[in-house]
Amino acid sequence: MNERMYELGSKRSVIREIFEFGKKRAQEVGADKVFDFSLGNPSVKPPQIVEDTLVELLQTEEATALHGYTSAQGDYATRKAIADYIARTHHVETDPDYIYMTCGAAASLTISLSAICNRGDEVITFAPFFTEYRVFTQTVGAKLIELASDPDTFQIDFALLERAFSAKTAAVLVNSPNNPSGVVYSESTIQRLAALLEEKSRQYNKTIYLITDEPYRELVYGGVKVPYLTAYYKNTVVCYSYSKSLSLPGERIGYIFVNPQAENAKKLYLSVCGAGRALGYVCAPSLFQKMVARCQGVTSDVSVYESNRDLLAGALRQYGYACVQPDGAFYLFVKALEEDANAFCERAKQYGLLLVPGDDFGCKGYVRIAYCVSPEMISRSLPSFKKLAEEYGR
């Protein structure tokens, strides 16, 4: 056996462990007594156009073509629809021959990292970050360099970043809106990051790529804008998923967009194709490729998440909890009421609250609360959050 793969298979991610515990606990004490905030699983149904489009495709398309293989990199009509939408919406150069269809953002990230990194390279990212970044980076033989963010804003700490670059740096990996904090990087942060990447690429006489992980791009509130990074830094690879925007996490559909203006763009794109081939990620699900081609620019009703955020964040602050205001995604990243977030989460279980400790996100002393749940569940959970806070003297 491959011992590393055995290790990964023997222990789920901390998020999945808590989710599985929640299912078992609900059977024991009743679902109404378990408040599961562990998994980022959309609670809002897909837009009606998704179902209508799928029905139309199934009724009108020839079955063997609809369910058959597409080109390895994806159906051309789908890639063109995506490229046209990106160009029209973000006013950047696109090309369907620089888009690669994938089985969601996880596949996009693993393919992109495999295409860019050689063994011994380093990838810089910023805590808090999605827990699987470590797994994805280590699997391609690279090292994840984890940098703390500004604790007051969770924007990039540029003093730390400037010192982190080295001759081994292959890429910087960002996630905005962020999982688990919900923070959106400001335009000034992105501009400063782009300038520093240009400077360090010159200093080390190599291309340092920017990989942007964007499954939450459309989940923003209060008119907040999410900068489109190819407009700021040419050597950018965009990893996108429709899991959150269309509430389709189980269908595993997304894409990689290589900026055609990147240095050695064609070689980079062909490396993406090669990595997809090596990893077995060719021909993303055909039916859903054809569906997303007709649903560009459509988003689920995210107003429910915004009202959930306001309800939960407002109540928690009133009870004495502290967190940075999330402008996007559907997570609160809350300071635990003791230094050991794991111990805090164990205590929270006594009140039926299933929270995810922040250690695996690169931030000790915090917990993630996924508020993509029903408003009714949030309302029922508030007394438990209050009792938990009171136990700590809040």
C-alpha cells in the first residue's frame, strides 16, 4: 500500500469527521437537537433554469451524444460560452482554447498545481485557508508555505509575504471570498499583491504564478465587488466551480481558465491538459457541461445566506463572541472562547453545536461556522450559543 494514501483514507478531513458525527448524533438524540454547522453544503436550491435546462437537454438531445465523451479539455461550445461570459462580465481577454472543464474546484486546483509545480517547489497561501490545500500541494511534491493574515481584517500581511518568497516559489494561492473567513480581498490588496508578484518574478528571474480559487465569487453581500485577478496580474490561473453559485456541489462541475496573456500561456495550458490526463481528470460530466453553457451569469438566491449571516453574527456578537465581518461565502470565522479551539468545539457539542476548529485552516483559536443552513435552525440554535458563552462567563 501507498502509506500516505492509506493515511489520508484512514482519517477524514476535520470537516467531514464532524459532519459524520452529526449524522450519527442526530439518529441518537433527534435531528432537532443537533445544530450542524460543519459542512459548506448549499441550503438554497438551484435556480429553476438549471432544472428546466436539464429537462430540455434530456428531452431534445440525442442520448449517446448527451451522455458521451466530450473533448478531453471539455465541450468547445461550453468553453466558448464561458469565455464569452468572462470577457463580457469582467472585460478581460479570454479564449475558449485556454479553458479546461473540470470536476469542480478541487480538480481545478489539483490539476493547476500539478501543471505548475515541480518537486521541491513552494506554494504560498494565507491563513485561514481551505484545509485541503495542504493535501493538494503535498501530493504534487511541493511545500505549502502558510502565512498568517492581518488578524483584524484577514487581508494579506505584506510584510510577511515579502519575506516568504524564495527561488523555490512557484505560485501564490489565494481564495476570495474566503473559506473559512468569508473575507473578500479588497482591490488595494490585489493591486499590491500583483505589484509584489511582478517584483519577485523579476528578482528571481522566473514566472511566479497566481492561482485563484473562486467557488464563492458570486456569494457576496452589500454590493461588495470581487476583483477579477487576470485584470491585475497576467500570470494568473483561475480555478472556478459552479458548486456554490448554482447550488450543485454534488455534480462536480467547474473549470480552469489560463490567462491567454500569461507568459508561456500555451505551454501552461498544455501542461494543464497534461496534468488532467495524468490525474485521470479528462472529460468532465457531459450533461452538466452542456447545462452550464446555457446558465452563464445565473446565481442561486443568495439573499437567504445574507439574512442568515446577519441573524447569526448579530446574535453571537451580542453574546460576547468576536469575528471579522464576512462580506462573502457563507461562513463565520469566530474566536473560540478559550485558546484550544478543539476543546471549545468539544464543549460546544454538549449544547448540540457542531463547529469546526480552526487549526486545520491554519488559525488556532478560531472556529468555523457554516451558516448555509435553514434560518429556522439558526434561530433554534441561538439559545445554545448563548448558554455556551455564559459557561465561559460572557
